[in-house]
Amino acid sequence: MISFEYQNDHCTINLTGWHLIWGLRSKIAIPYSQIVSFEPHTGAYNIPWCRCPGTALPRVIIAGTYLATGRKEFWYMRFKHNEIAITLKGHKFTRIVIEVDNPTQELANLATSIKRWSDLQLIASQAG
């Protein structure tokens, strides 16, 4: 199972069960300040060429860490066309492409959490 947890300053992607085994990672914490963009994945599978570590079965599953020049990405997808892509800056990953049950809802949850964090940053900067 893949789930998102939203905290005050970051979100955590949790992978459990087979998702953890295929992706070789149990969780990824993402500070909101490092998110450049997030959107539904367009289906263009421009996956970096070097898998390390990870799992790949053509047209079945892509999971794990993938490397290319200037890129380190985490992918978890089973070609169901319900993935979201999160582009990052200053994080150990440059992009995360991950399958979710409801991409529209997960993107809305992420947008709401980032907006709340941004509002808190603004209030803190005005107070001090």
C-alpha cells in the first residue's frame, strides 16, 4: 500500500507490503520547501537508465531508485495510468513518480498542505 502523511512542514510517502519490497524503500520524507511542482504524470515514461536499487519488469512494474546524469529519481508504477509526478530541488531525489489510488484527490491534498505551510511561513515572517 502507498499512503501520504501530511505534517506541518513536510509530507511522507509510506510504502508497505509488496510496494515496500518492489520499491526497496519504506518511506520518503519531502519538505514542502523543496517541492518545485506536482502534477498528474503524463504517461511519458522517460525513466533514467540506471536502476540502483530497484525492480523493473517491462510493462508490468517500475519501482525503486533510478539514476542518470544530473538526475536521481524514485519511481513506483504498475502502468495503470494513475501516477503523480513531484519535481524537487535540494532533495536527494530530483523527481518522484508514484502510483496513487486517486491522483486528483492526492494532488488536492498536497496543494492544500503546501498552501497551509506557505501561509504559516508568511505569518511567521510577519510576526518576527
